[in-house]
Amino acid sequence: MSKMWVTMGPQHPFSHGLWTLKVQVDGEVIQDAEPVIGYLHRGWEKECENRTYPQIIPMADRLCYSASMTWSHLYCKVAEEAMEIEVPERAQYIRVIADEICRIQSHLMWLAAMGTDLGNLTIFLWALREREWFLDLNVKLCGQRLTTNFPRIGGVRNDMPYLFERDLMRVVDLFEKRLWDIIALTDDNAIFMSRMQGVGHVTRKEAANLGLTGPSMRGCGVNFDVRRDDPYMVYDELDWEVAVCDDGDSYGRYKVRIEEMFQSCEIIRQAVAKMPDGPTRVKAPRNVPEGTHVARLEDPRGESLMYLVSDGTDRPYRLKVRSPIFVNVSASKRLVQGGRMADVPAIMGTIDMCLGETDR
Amino acid sequence: MAMKYLDKYPKNNSRHLWVLKSFYTTFKQIIKTTRHRPVTIMYPYEKEWIPDYYRGRPGLVFDKCVGCGICERICPTTCIEMVEVDDAKAGKVVRPQVNVGRCMMCGYCAEYCPTKAMITTPEYELAAYTREGLIFDPYQLAYEGHNEEMQVHMHEHLLSDLQKGITDNPVNASLVDRPALDDAKCIGCSRCAKECPVGAVEMIVVGENDKGKPIKRPKFDEAKCIACEKCVMICPKDALALKEVL
């Protein structure tokens, strides 16, 4: 009888960033939902057309504050493909290590936000405490905590500093122990489990139709990871497994992310052991030959893609960003439909919203 | 599907004993803190350790700078402006001035600086009362106690070198890229020689024209040149172009 539209956001604790979720409720059950984005539009793509190729790398950091390393890596990857230069092997290993540090700290940021969404502040404090180690590793590696500006077209900014490997191994070993504590805090918590299990259910087929990528897709049983199935850098030389969960609900997505953090530790450990000596950076030409190029890689949030159109000058003609969250948030209607109003934070939190890359 | 790590988490009831573990941790911490000083950092009075190569505000070593303007051109936010200063030692020279309010601390100015005059300082407390107070002139940019760690080095390798198997020859653009002259376009105006910040361009007489006046052509001192492209940009007839070595 009384269907009502409720606007959640843009200032709402559940919306991690500036976006609005309009939900139509019938009593407490959600009938319809519509995401409204665009509050953070900065004209990023247009801005890039005005900059030379090296100048875009620090801008790519600003697409997403917790996945800055992967975004600038992706930009360098597409520029390298356009310039047809091959990255030295040591630089490839350093990039893999940097990407995995970024993935772990991004997932920890998600875990912290998820904890506060469900009213558990201990998860927030513990996850952010462990995240601090990885940010300290970022400081040691490239001199900044979040806006790393580390990958360069043709390699990386600098070689690993003195004793960085020792610090990295210490952090990874300690983090694996502490992660079990966080798992004990969530998996043994009846409130956490009952709020996460069985809400926001998506089947494997629907996930494919909606275009979900990343942990949201792997949480519904789709066994696909760009790192394994379209290997870039040296991921195919390392022995690791893709985390896949058949549950398809919020808890499945949570499990995939936790497992991915363990796998990232494994990747870091192997990459440090296998890393060869050698140069870390190749001199890149200033101009890019005419043509169109596409590169993709596995972001912490999903599959990110950049499309570069160059016209032979030192500035890109067009740089298109395919953000994983832009696609994932369009699935929010399917995710929250049929659920309860109180479940919306528990469902949308597992999407791991990031508005910087969505609105660009 | 199996989770390699997460499945190891015990599902029996004894896992609830983890509560005791946190009691143990707390007890350990109590003993530790009573014997040692607290871990809290009293921020304004004591600060956390950061490495020397931390990317804070840009700094300038005044004596090393030649005023080539590479930092001005590479800056993504165009916060660097070359201003003329009247220095007691060096006389009237051109030096960078940084609008720190717009700086994004990317460290590009220090990375691309051919003489390592720009550095990244570990200074991060940059509050000011006015916007004008954030515009750092070349003397304010100086950083007390700068060391080699604050310089950013660009160790690039040529692709042609790597294909030949040479891996111990680090170069960068200011070492290998040199301006090349298109002789047909040059009118011998010698603006490039006046503009060159390091005095690498010398005008030499190569002959006489029909009226008996000398024809001048620039000669580049390859060792002195830092590939700043100032001559390329000032050239009125586009006779100069930077030749990239790859």
C-alpha cells in the first residue's frame, strides 16, 4: 500500500564517499533501488588530455586513495604498450610487490569500514592498526603513504631501499599472525555472521550479466582473476591460488577478500625470494606513436581498464578509464532488492565503494 | 570452492579459547608498559620517525641551481614559477619559486633536476596564515641540513643498451639527449647562446655571405649541455630540435 522512496546519502555513514542510494521500501522490505553518482566528478579524463605522459602518473594516484599503486601501474602499463617498451625484470617484481602491498592495505581499509558499518569498532581499530604497517612500507619504498607515485613509464621510480626486504618479510609474517586474530573477531561473532550470511545474494549467472568483477564476482563462484587468466608482469611465474567462494552473499565476498590477503602475502614472499638483480627503469620516449591501446589489470576492487588514444604528440588524445566500482555499483538494485532496510550497509559495504574512480 | 588459508580456521568449539589469548596479550602489555615508556607519541613535542627521502615539500640548494626551468615544465600542477632574484653572490639569476599550497608533493622537480639542486625535504607541517605565506621564494625553499638521501636520482637504462646486454650504464635524459641543428633553417641570431643557462652553446663563424658578413652557427658543448630545451624553445625559426637517445 504505502511504498516510499528513501534517499540514503550523500552524507550517510553507509556510503563510503559521496553517493546516494535511493531505495523504495514497502514496510521494511526493499522493492527497488537506484544509485545516484556523480558528486565527485572532477573531469579527470579531460584533464589528462592537457598533460604530458609522465605528468599523468601522479594524477592516476588520485583516482582512488587506497588503490593508488594499482591505478598508476595501470596507466604506466597502457603507456608502455603504446610505446612498445618492455619493463626490466627486476622492476616487474618490484611492481608486483608494490601492487600486493596496495591490495592488502586496500582490503584492510575495506575491513575497517565494514566493521564500523556493522557497529563493531574493534574490527575497525585492529584493521587500521595493521594497515599502518603497510603504509609504513609505502613510506620506506617510495617516500609517501598514500599517493605513492611509484611506477614510471618503463619501470619504477627507485630500486628497493636498503633493508626493505627485511622489513617487508617481518611485516608479512607478523600480519599473517594478526589476521587470524581479526578472523577470530569476525567469524566467532554471532552478530557479524548473522548480519553477513544470506544477505545480498547474487547467483553466478546474474553476476556475469551485471558485469561484476573482482572479489564481488569471485564471491559468487566465478573463477576468474586477471592476474592468473591474462597474466601481466610476473604473476604467471609465481605459485598462488585464486580465492573463489560459492556462497554469493555478503559473507562470501568477505571470505574472498580475507583469503586474497593471505594469497597476497604468499605472492610477496615468493616475489622477494625470486627477485633478480638488474636495472629497474628504461628510458621512455617522449612521444607516443599514433594508435589505440588497451590495458587491464586486477585492482583490489575488480578489473580496471584504461583505453588510450594517442595522436603522435606528447599528450594523450583520449584516456578512458573503466572503473570496476562504476560497474559494480550498478548492480546495487539487484543486490539490495528483497532485502531489509537494515541490511543495506551490510550489502553495499561489501562492494567496497570508492567514488574517486567511479566519478573521475 | 576451497579456500587454502581460510579453511584452516578451526571450526571446533575450542576456538572460543581465543578470548583467553587476548587476556594474555593484555596482561603482557600491562607488564611491558609498566616497565617501559608508553608507546603513545606526544605529537607536537615528539614526532614519528620518517626517512630522509620522505616526499615532503620541495627544497632548493641555491648554489647548485642553474635556473634551467626543467622543474617548471615537468610540474603537473604548475606550482613552480621561475623568478628573478638578486643574489649577493651570484648576481641577477633565475631561480624556482614554489607555491606549496598547490604542490602535490609528487617529487618530479627533484627527480628531473639535472644538477640535483631541487630536493624532496621531509618537512610536512606547512600550515600558514595566508595564501601568500604558502608561496615559497627561492631562499625560503632552502632546507637546513640537507643530505644526499634527499636527492632523487633517475637511474634509467637505454633500451638499446639492454638489448645488447649492457646493464651497468645508468643514464637519464639530461645526460644523453642533445639538441640537433637543422642547418638550412638557422639564421644565426645567437639567441640560443644567450639563453643557455650553462653556457654550452658557442656561436662560431663558418663562412661569409654575399655581403661579406660572417655566417654564425651554434656549436654545442656536449659535456656541458643538460638537455633543458631552452634553446629549442627560444629558436625563432624552429631550427633546433631535441634528439632523443633511446
